[in-house]
Amino acid sequence: MRILACVAVALSLTAAGATINLNTGQAPGTMGSFSDPVWNIASGPTGTGMNTSGAAYILENTYPSGSGKLWNPTGLPPTSLANFISSGDCGRDSYTAACPGGTYSFTTSFNVTDLATARLEFSVAGDNRVEVYLNGGPLLYGQGAMSGSSGWAAMSPLQVVTSGFNIGPNTLELRVINNSIYTGGILAGTFTEAPEPATMAVTGAGLALLALLRRKR
């Protein structure tokens, strides 16, 4: 029975295909530190407490009215494990200095093995404006304005991308454009693809092994 259970689990994992969590500010990162496990700072304005490389800074995840804190909306697809990121702690209350105006670029990467089934899904928001690019462009999605609160008032509708991928490494870029004071971006999403032919062969072999084990019983 234990052998059967192990084979069944292995089959379920191989048949499901690859799913990669692309959420910003997720565990095991630590809130209020340069520790995002998925997103890195690619470039950004220089200033007090700001980095232009390394792991992204995970911001506070609440935004009480009038407090100036960046927030984490509810109902994020596909999970709620996402928080705002920035290139320093200026994006929260009690900041040591205002966030410099300019463009902040954050990147993450994932591998693609099957262009026919590759699928990227995400929802995004940013202060003041946020743009999302795949492999340097073209623009996948842009949201927000450089004045008012429309840039970060709500998460974007779910975006689904099925083209523009390369076989091998792919780079997803979150580009946040800031006026001043507070800034940050948030993205909740996943990359998925169907299993490769070799994986399907393993699945077939596993099914044959299951049948053999059942006959021996």
C-alpha cells in the first residue's frame, strides 16, 4: 500500500506540470528588509536607504486610511501571499527619507520548456504607476497615473499571457514609476506549463508500474 501511495503521489506531481509562484513579498522573506526570495532590484534612483541591486525590500502590508502605509488588497489571485516591494524602506510610515522620483525596476526569472502550453497569469498595482514587461518588452500591462491615487487604488484585473516566451530562461520585469515620497509595487501571479513529453513518458511508466503491482496483489 505504501508503494502504491508513493507512486500515486509521484504521478500526480508529474502530470500536473510546472507551477511557479511569482508573488512579490512572499515568505520566507521578512517584512521590512531586503529579503524578497523571488524578486530582485534591477535598477532604481539612488537615495538614503535605497539599493540599486540585490533582493527587493518587502514593505508593510497594510494601508489604513490616511496613514501613508502601502497596502495589500484582499482576494489576490492566485493566493493572498503577496506584499508590496520597493528598493528601500522609504515606502512606509516612519521612513528615514522620501523615495526619490523616477523608475524602479524589479525582475524575476523562470524557465520555459514548452511554448505551446506556457501560461503567465498576474494581477498588479503600483504607486504611482506600474508597468509589466516580459523579456524586455513589449509592454504586457500598464496601470495608474502620475497624479492622484489611481495607480495603487486597486489591483488590476487578472492578466493572462500565452505568448512572448523564450525556450529557457525568461525575465519578468515589474517597473514602478514614482513621483515622490512613497512608492512600491505588488504583483500576484503564477507561471504554468504542461508537462514535457519526457515527463509524460514517466507518467506512463508509473501507470504501468501501478498496474503490475495490483496484479501481483
